[in-house]
Amino acid sequence: MLLMRVILVLLLPFMLLLQQGNSSTTTNACPPSSCGKISNISYPFRLQDDPKHCGESRYELSCENNVATLYLYSGKYYVQSINYNNFTIRVADPGVIEYNFNLLPHYSLSRSNFCDTYNNDENCTDPYHAGYRGQLYSSENKLFEHIVYLNCSHPVRNNPKYVNTSSCLTQESKSKGYYIYAIAGHITAEDLQVGCHVKFITPTSLKGLQGNQVISYDEIQKALVYGFEISWLRLPCQNYCEKSELCYFDTTTQKLGCNVHYCFTLMGFSESNNCGKDPPFELFLSLRYKFLVFSVNFDYSSTFI
């Protein structure tokens, strides 16, 4: 009897370690799911019918008519691919896919919908981001550009930025006298013609639409069908770095990295554990920092103008 107790006491730590190991790998032990052309649906993603312990609920996809579907904000998007190397998922608006590419997108979406456009990591809790931080604290990798649709009360001529979308309009829209144009890339106030207003904005991650070159609506349609990428980098970055460090994605090595998190105080640069000692001053400088790029050798005699 005594011998059995000794054996149980000796085996107990190993049994606990084994149990912890099994519980920590339960999520990753799930086999990949598939839906249509997307055959590698694995952690953090899951399908609605997957076992509850598989994947993360915030990254749940639905399989509708054999098409992997992501519900994002108020829109529904078809999954085109999932890249587990750079933590991005590429989706497309169903409006340009379901009807032989001849209709306008169904949903309006821009970077302003994503909290990482305005907030830092502590305040941004959305599961998806419109970009990810680069190695420099001030750098950011944007994952998509915008295509802006405008509704005009009259035809727009002699402006190469305005791409005619009349081939995609229904007969009902044409009979109402709508003139809808698309502009690839950013739009400024001076780009708006009299009688035109923004109808909606849609993203694309296909390269080559930026610049001053004249493009056709066929090229814009190809960009819409390609879709846009969004990132779930925040999830793998959790607990990856020390508390005083910031997690970033290195596009060259395709790996995560850590940088020391600095803020500004009355004494100059300070590591994150000293931040918050002078909130008003730090807030002022953090706002100014958005417009400046600092080198490693910061000139303390510089003024903020």
C-alpha cells in the first residue's frame, strides 16, 4: 500500500503536465475544414458546424451554397484565399462575382471602418485590421486601396480620373438619369465635379490601379473580383512580445518581430513602462508624431511646428 502511494506521488506531476499539454493543443489539433475552393480553413478560423473547441468564435466563417463566406461589419463577403504566412484573408464583394462581373458592389467599406485606422493596439479590439505595423513604429503597411464610386447628375467629360460604369447599370438606373463613375485610389475635394457626390467606397488589394494612367472599367472590375485583404495579425501578436515591446510583421522575412515601445515625455523619449506620467504632453506629441518620421538619432533641439 505504501509503495502504491509513493508511485502515485511520483507520477502525479507528469500526469498534470500531460493534461496541460493536451488542453493547450486541443485547438490546434483540429483537422482543417473546407468549403468550396477554400480547403485550408484552420486556426484561428472555423466553420459554423465545426466542433466548439476548434478555432476562434470571432473568426467564424459560414459555408453558404458551397462558398466560404465572411460577415464583416454590415456586409457579406466571399472568401477568395487565406494566407497563414502573413496572417491575411482575401475576400470579395458578392455583387461583382455572382452576376458575371456586370453589377456594382453591394457594400460600401473603407479603412475608416477599421479601428486600427485611428486607435492603437490597446484600444483597437476588432478581429480584423486594414493594415499592420511595420518594423519602424511610424510605418504601416496598408493592405488595400480604395475605389470610389460617384453619382453625378450629368455626364463628366475631359476628366480621365472618372471611369464610366454605365455597362454595369441596370435599365432602371439608366432611365432615372444616373451617371455613376468610379475613381481608383484616393479622392480629394478638387476631384469632385459639380453635381457629383460619393455614392460608396469599396476596397481592392490588386496592385497597379494607382497613378495617373488612364484605366478602363474592365481593369476596375478585375480589381474588384480579386478582392481585398484584411489582417488578423493582432491575434498571433498577443503575448508574443514583452510588455514593453510592440509586435510587428516583417514583410521581408515574413515573420513576427518585437520592437521596444517608446513614448514622449517631458524628459524626451521613454520606454512604455514610464509612459502616462505626463498624459497631456504625451497626447500632444503623439498627435504631432503622426506627421513626423523620427530617426534613431533624435535631435532633441528640434521643435514641433
